[in-house]
Amino acid sequence: MKVKVLGVEFYYDSLKVLDNVEFEVNEGELVSIIGPNGAGKTTLLKCIARILKPRKGAVYVDGVSLWSLKPREAARIVAYAETSIVPEFQLTVLDYVLTARYPHTNPVKLWEDYRDIEIVEQALRELGIAHLANRKLGQISSGELQRVILARIIAQEPKVLLIDEPTAFLDLKYRLEVMEILRKLSKEKNLTIIVAIHDLELAARYSDKLILIHKGKIVAAGSPRTVLTPENIEKTYGVKVDVIEHFKHGLIIVPLEPL
Ligand SMILES: Nc1ncnc2c1ncn2[C@@H]1O[C@H](COP(=O)(O)OP(=O)(O)OP(=O)(O)O)[C@@H](O)[C@H]1O
Ligand SMILES: [Mg+2]
């Protein structure tokens, strides 16, 4: 489904955090929102996910405002995952991921059916955490927990996935694997995926488009090459960098010095 963000303005009390943010993400695209700490990335994802309501502007998914839908209907279309938030420690991995099936279950039927369990087990396998199914959330590592949270959003089977920092706690292998999985989901299942991410090289390597925001405004948007220029990085992150093109795998960013 196509996501259209139109003139979004958001305030926390009197603090303006998003200013006239406007962009589109097509079905089947993986788009990364990048920008320094405090730029407004999380706030923007939450505005798209209908967790926060913009003061001005609107977000449409295939022409429909999510605010016009019931929460369960909206949850079948869009899902938001924050990978730094720790859910209830006492739940097992399996039970936690199963909660993602709630928007799809019949409200009068209180148990999960066989298909829900299949979908959840498939998501756990895909993220390499099937062996943790019966472990409590409080008893796994940060990277494992992050993969559990990703498995949960995949098991929810939304059309639009919004993920805040999908790779923050992951090791080298799982950073790549998670981005590969997200790219595969966007291409093979035609899902729309928007992530907020600090790893610029990963973002450049796997995203169809980057959106660079700074102080609540879009500074640049487009292909990784056009967005990740030394000028744009210097202006927003305050770091002098060299950007080198790898012969096969995207861009390498070499930080030179903070300004
Ligand atoms: N609940 C809140 N109440 C008031 N101000 C907030 C709240 N949440 C965030 N802010 C402020 O809004 C601005 C944008 O925050 P946001 O979390 O969207 O940034 P971010 O780009 O996700 O940053 P980071 O890279 O650190 O995650 C920051 O100045 C932040 O201090
Ligand atoms: Mg954030």
C-alpha cells in the first residue's frame, strides 16, 4: 500500500518537532529515515502509525486516513515496532509473538488457531530464534530480544511496517540478515517498509530511498547516493566525512572529524 505523508506538523506541547514533512513511499519499497539524535525520526514514525496525531497535515495509506479506521482495522494495515522498548519480561517469546495475531483473530474466539501458531513459528524461524520460543523475555540477550520484536511485527502481517531502529543491538551478521529479511519482505510480499536507522551504510545498502531529516524538516530525499553526500552529512550530523563507493555494495562512510 502507498503511504502519503502530507504537510505533517507535530508539537510536544509548544515544542515543534516536525515541520511540514511531506513524502511518499510506494508499495514494495523499503525506505530509511535517517538524521541525527533528536531530529524527529521516532516522532515521524509514530505519526504515520497513528500513535501520535499531527497538529497539521495528514497521513494516507492508499488514500485512507488511518484515523478514520477502528484500531483493529488499522492494525491489520500498519504496525509499529520499537526495538529498544522492553515488553513484559514474564511472557515467553512464543506468547509474546502470538499477541501480534490479535488483529486477525475472531473476537469471539479466545484461543489462537493452528494457522496463527504456524505464522508465529515461521517468523521465529526466519529470525533464527525458534530455539528461544519457550524462554521468558527477561531471560534473553538484547540482540535476541530485538529479533523477537521484529518477529512479532512480521507475524502481525501488516501491509505497512514501521520499525524504529531495527538493527541497533544486533551483531554484524544479524544486522545484515535483518535488513535482508526486510528487503525480501518488501519485494516478495510487496510490503511498504519504513525504518528509522542510525547505521548510514546499512541504510544506503538496503534502502530504495533515504529521507534525511534534521530539526524536524526534510533536508534531502531520494537515492542513497544523492542523499548521503559529504555536504548533507556535515550539515546535519556535524561531522566531516568521506563517502566512498564500494565496487559492489553501496557506500562507505569514513568519519574524519566532528565539527
Ligand atoms: N514525549 C516527548 N515529550 C517532549 N519532547 C519529546 C518527547 N519525545 C521526544 N521529544 C523531543 O522531540 C524531538 C524529536 O525526538 P525524536 O524521538 O522524534 O527524535 P529521533 O530522531 O528519533 O532521535 P534519536 O535518534 O535519538 O532516536 C527531540 O527534541 C526530543 O527531545
Ligand atoms: Mg528515535
